[in-house]
Amino acid sequence: MTHEQFELLSNQALAVCGAFYFIALLAHLAEWAAGRSVEVEATASQVAARSAEATAGGTDVLAETVTDVETPSERMQRFARVGLVATVVAAAVHLVSVVSRGLAADPVRVPWGNMYEFTLTGTLVVVIGYLLLYKKYELGWLSPVVTGFVLVTLMVDALLLYAPVVTLTDALESPWLIIHVVAAIIATGAFTLGGMTSVLYLIKERWLERNPEGSIGRSGYLARLPELPSLDRFSYQVHAFAFPIWTFAALIAGPIWARQAWGRYWGWDPKEVWAFITWVVYAAYLHARATAGWKGRAAAIVAIVGLATLWFNFVGINFFFGSGSQHSYSK
């Protein structure tokens, strides 16, 4: 195949994977819509209370208890399977789009030479991370958020950030392009999953506050989210994994590459400054949890601030400071 044909294949694969992400999103939305008629398993105290009521009324306690812990419907499970399969297919086609993008260049290069390509690859890492952790952490509750985020981001990427395949600039002709950007992309994908979880934490916490004990419904999406401590713990574990990788990318590999390309380790470039700000925010998040015992709402807010600085670093800097940044080639 010619380089032009690989570029066309990349664009077509992007459209196809977008269609599968859309199917996956619809399936997961249907899954949670079907789940509104199926109650979440009752807690031990709720079962005991209802059993006592049933005994007082002369009804069969065992039958009442079994009814209270009704499992998800077959329809809900079927939609979940469809959504997961569609996501796996979408990720595979997404990978084809990324790989063929690199093969479209002359000479062949890594497919993250500009913001369009970085976003294309970064969203793939988000999906791969989600799929790798899906079974271990039972991430079905995160499915509509991940597929919706990736679908919208890819649409913005294709409509606003698209750039034809070009040869890399001299500054990018370095092995550090692979080392630095791979580390940054992996950290970005993990931070994004952690940030999504932090947002869900705040939403569920607010939902619980608005529903006094005893009046909370036991069906629907928010009811099926993990308990707040579980959401908080998962978010922390993902952030703890991503932080050392981001430290290597932003504070070690980046300066070494800058020294090689521009003759200095640090130049107060806008993207360098915001990469450091992002590092400080996430360092504060982990430090506060380890020393001050920050958990729950405070930790979730800091994590979301970190996610905002992270994505502003990769997208916003190029729009607001592009002309004054040595990283302007990444637009």
C-alpha cells in the first residue's frame, strides 16, 4: 500500500471505530435504562428489617428475602455484553487507525507528531486501560462514561484537530519522541480514568446527600455505582500508578529531550510550565492522602483539578499560547 492509501485507511478506520463506540454507548445506556426496573441487592440491615416485618405479618421470611436480592435481568446482562463486545471491536479498529497513521508518513514514523495524532492515540490508551482493568475491578459502571468520553473526543479530534500526515520537524526527530510521549500518553490515559471516577464520586455523594436514609431508590445508574469508599480507593490506585510515569515523562524525559533539541533543560515554555503545574497538583493529591488523610470529596476535587490542568496542557496551551511556544509544531 502507498502512504496515501495508509492515510485513507487511518481516516476510514477512525470513522468505523467511532460507529462502534456509538453502538457501545447506546448498548450501555440501554443496559442502565433496563436496570431501573431491577433493584440493587439489599444490605444486611435492610434484609433483616424487612424479614422482621414479614415475620410480624405472618408471611414467608425466606421468600421475601430472596425477592429483595433480585439479580440483574437477563436483558440488562445482554446489553452489557453487546456494549463490551462493541467496545473491544472499536478498540481493535481504533488501533488500526493509529498504526496506519504512522505508516502513512514518509518516512514511516510514530503516530503522535501533532495534537490530532496524540489525541487519537491517547483515547486508545484510555480504552485499553479500561478493558485491561474491566474484569479485575468490575468496571461495568464506568462503561457509559468511557465510551461516551472517547466518542465525543474522537469527534472533536476529527472535526477540529485533524491535520494531514506530514514529515516530522527536526526537533521531533529523536528517540525521545517515543520515550517521552509514550510515557505521557500512558499517564494521561490513567489520569483520565481516575478523573472520571472522581467525578462519579462527587455525583453519587451529592445524590446520597439529597436522599435521606430510607428514601434512596435501589435501582438506576447511581444506585449501582460502587460504594463511595470503593470509588475513592479505585481513583487513588489509578492515580498512584500514573504519577511516577508522569514524573518520568514531564520532569526527566522532557528536559533531556529539550536539552538535546534546544540546548537547554528548562526554558519556561508554556507547555513546560503547565506540565509542571499538573505534576504539582497530582503530587499534592497523593501527598495529602498519604500524610493528611485526605479522602473522599476533598481528594476527588483535587483529582479533577489535576485532570483539568492535564488536558489544558495538551489542548489549551496550543490554542492560547501556540505562537509563543516552542511546542507550536504539535498543533
